[in-house]
Amino acid sequence: MIGLRTIPGFLLAAGVLWAGGCSRPYDATVSGTVNFGGEPLERGTVTFHPQHGGVPAYGAIQPGGTYTVSTAGRRGLQAGDYSVTVVALEPTVVPPSGDMPSPGRSIVPASYGTVQTSGLRFSVSPGANRIDVQLR
């Protein structure tokens, strides 16, 4: 029978084992640039979707087209094969009437926004990776 004094210790040990078993270390980093039509894309999001399941990694596209990906708020991702999507929209304009604004139009072809149609595939190796994404 477990005494009341051992329950907090048991719960702490179970929590440590659960947290350690559910997270895989991110053994790779990815950064680079996104270009559209030969020019740096100035806004948007790059998403690395693991081809064999798992949590996607995201990176906001900065001025100059640069990005760095993070997974679940932590810099980096797991090495492996990825399908990549890029979504970039013009800024939202708030109507003078105060109605709900509609999203800006896409800056890049919509096909880059889904895993099934983007055609962007990359392998990420352990360590630092530079992946420049070229959109047409």
C-alpha cells in the first residue's frame, strides 16, 4: 500500500518520465531565405511538415526574405524529410465602415500553401542547415 507521503514523489517521478518520453530533442536548425520571382519575399510563413508524421516547424518570413524555423516554441526541428509550404498575404485592410476585414490577397500562388501541391521537399540533416526556398 502506498502511503500519503510517497504520492507526491511518485507523481513527480511520473511527470518527469512522461515529459522526457514525449519530447524528442531537436537536433537540427533551419534558416534561409524565401525568394519569389527572383526577389526576396518580404512577409509570410514557411512551414516544414514532417513527411513521416510529427509536429510541423514554422518560421516567419522577415524583411529581406529571411526565416528561421521553430517547433512548439523552441528553435529547431528534428532531422528528416519535410514537405514545405509557404503562405504570404498582402496586409489586411480595415474597411472604413468598421466591418470585419477580409484577409489580404495571396502574394504567391496558392499552390505553395498546401502540402499536396507545393512541390517543395527538403531533407534536413542534424546540425545547422541553410535552405533557400525559390518560388516561381
